[in-house]
Amino acid sequence: MKTLIEPFKIKSIEEIPITTREQRERYLANAFYNPFFLRSEYVTIDLLTDSGTTALSSKQWAGLMDGDEAYAGSRSYYKFEDAVKEITGLKHIIPTHQGRAAEKILFTIAAKPGIVIPSNSHFDTTRGNIEYAGAEAIDNLVDVGSKPEVEAPFKGNMDLEKLRKLILEKGRENIPLCMLTVTNNTSGGQPVSMQNIRETKALCKEFGIPLFLDACRFAENAYFIKKREPGYENKSIKEIAQEMFSYCDGATMSAKKDGLSNTGGFLALNDDAMAEQAKVLLIITEGFLTYGGMTRRDLEALAQGFEEVLNENYLEYRIGQVKYLGDKLLEAGVPILQPTGGHAVYLDAKRFAPHIAPENFPGQSVLCELYLISGVRAVEIGSLMFGKADTNGNSQSPEMELVRLAIPRRVYTKSHIDYIAEACIETYNNREKLRGMEITHEVEYLRHFTAKLKFI
Ligand code: F0G
């Protein structure tokens, strides 16, 4: 059979809001043209993020009832710890309420002024935590990774030449660790190959630098390795994931993605001394060692989620659903980042609205129109998220201007995806009417979350 079906049936449903264009114009203006300020009750299909928006399975709901809410030594914690250790092989598992809490602990220990943290591409909160500690976050993405129109199998890879140059230039003593984000969210949900993980590890080892995975979407990355990298076609997703983690000395994870849950995360470490420091910070900022910032029933849902995410039928549907949307858009001539990634389709706003300069936020303009047309909410990954003023006050933009349509896991059906495609195509057909935007209010760190904007 050729039809890709959802490998589950629906047991509980939630009504979605249907609104008129007139209403949406009012809602968007009241939200200062920033989708983060929109109430979800005004959103028909929510593609803001794939984080914590997963639908739970019936087994996870059963686990929630079965959670052992003990403060210390909870049975639910040990289930969670076993599941994480089974996949990562890492020694100390430090539970946090989400990914950025793990980052905050890690970079409180490892980062300060003068320190440099390299990555293939840092996610915004990772960059935020590093910069907040006074250190520098530097991306070393392969060149092909920032060319949306070029097809390549592993566009999330680390550029090893850039990384070597950076280490030599900044000095090994100023680089306490190196990160590798799988899949690479900011470069389009693109995977990192096993060969690249192995070679990044070898390079780090040469200089004695520990390698950390930002592992939010490790299972999606493992699936791409299985499908695209010779030698892995007959391995299970679990075996591939285990090999990925075997090259690492530590990991941060937002389990709100491939933990198939609504909250959660962890910091995993092999180094005993670092773990000791991290555990002190955990108790000060998150909670006790056997729950971090989570309820124990969350740990149950996660332990079950880590099992379900390794299921190949699930991943085939998951990655297939994203590709189905991407293919529909390509067929209609809508410019997207190619190939489609693991968790989202990214509209290429530079080609979508070439008449809007990067400093006038073409991506934000596209997503505002998409919302007005359809009630679909997306997020900008471009000048609003990563742009900055340089020392002369001139605005500096990242290489790509993207609009991310992140697909929540197990939530939307094929007809929802058809609706999203129709909305994007309609927006594209109206592209000449799109106008540039400017910021009326912003803060210093992670400005996209709370910026207020208006049309020029
Ligand atoms: N690292 C990556 C690669 C991420 O995508 C995220 C979150 C984090 C770290 C932080 O995790 O949200 O649990 O604190 N990404 C979400 C997104 C928010 O929409 O892409 P968190």
C-alpha cells in the first residue's frame, strides 16, 4: 500500500477554533504582530512549535495515573533514568523541567567571559544561556546548510575545517566543551550524519575537548541516518541512537520533542566532578535529584515516550507527514528549504518575499499573512530571532530568513496538512502585497519572544 496512514487511532479529541479573517485581523493587531502574543484560542492550526505539543498515547496516560509522587527515590524516576541510560549510555542523568534548564545548569558551570562554545548551530535558548553567562556562542555549519535551495542528505553537519580553525584561533583552554545539535533546528531540522558525529568527536578528542549532544530530536536524526547513510539501513533506530550517543561525553535534552511528552528534559554527564556541581545547581534551581523540575507522573510519560519514539512505524509516519507537506508546497512552486527536515517545513522568506529587505523581517510578514488567511500560526527563524545591531547600530542579519511550520507530534491528520498547504499556497499567491515590518519594542536577549512590531 502506498498511502501513508497515521499509525494510531484517535481516542480523545479537542475542538479547534474556527475564526473569520475579520476576527484574525483584530487578534493579530492586539498581539502586536507577534504570534507569541496570540491566544491559542484564536489559532486554528498551531505550528508555532513541536515542543511540548505532542499528543500522549493511552499508555502514557496510564503512566500518568501510575506516577509515584515521592519527593525522593520515586519509582517513576528510576524508570525514566533507566530509559535515558539505555539510549545514551551516559553516567549521570540530571532531570530538568525542560531543555533550557539543563542548558542553564551546564553553562553556569562551563561558561564565563572569555569562553567560547562552538556548535554546528546553537538553538536560540542555548545561545541565550551562553551569552547570558558572558561567553561566546559560535556556529560552524557546513556551507551547504545555509543554502535553502540545495538538496543534500546531511545539511545539519558541523564544518570540521571551521571548527579546527576556531579551536586554534581561540585556544583549547577557552573551549570547555563543544555542542552538536541533532537534528539541527535552526538550519531547517536537518540531520547530522553518523560520520560527522564520529569526526567531530575525533577532532574534539585531539584537543581534549568534551563533546555534548543537544539531543532534543535524536530519534528523528537516527531515522535520517538509517534512510540516508550507507551501512545503517539494517540497524534499529535504537542501535543508531546508541551509537550517536556513544561519541559523546554529555548531552542536554529538551524531552518535549523526542521524549513525546508535554514537559521535561535532562542534562546527562560522564564527568563525576561536573555532575557533582550540576547536582548542587539542580537542587538550588530545579528540585531534588530524583525529579528535577518535573512531577513524577511526567517522568512516567517520558519513560514510555522514549520507548515509543524509537518505533520505526511512528518515525516513518512522522518524517513522512512533514515530507508530504513539503512536497505539496514544492509542487505549487512555493519556495521552501530543501530537503524537508524532521520536525518542520521551513518557508524560504528570502525567495517568498524578495521585495522585503532582511531588516524589515520578510519572514514575519509572511507568517502574519498566513495567519490572516487561515488561522495557521508559524514562527520566524531569521532576522527577528537572530538579527542584531552591530557596534555602529547597523542591523546584521543571519544568512537565512525562514518561516518554520513546526508539526506537533501525533496531533494533526492528513486533512489538516492539506489545509496548511492550501493556506501557504494562497499566501504565496498574494506575496506581492506583503509589506515590510519594524520593531516598536524589544529586549536584549531572545527578543523574538516578546518583540512588538508593526507594518511599515
Ligand atoms: N535545543 C534545541 C535544538 C531546541 O529546539 C530547543 C527548543 C531547546 C534546545 C530548548 O528546549 O524549549 O525545552 O527549553 N526548541 C523549541 C522550538 C522551543 O520551538 O524549537 P526547551
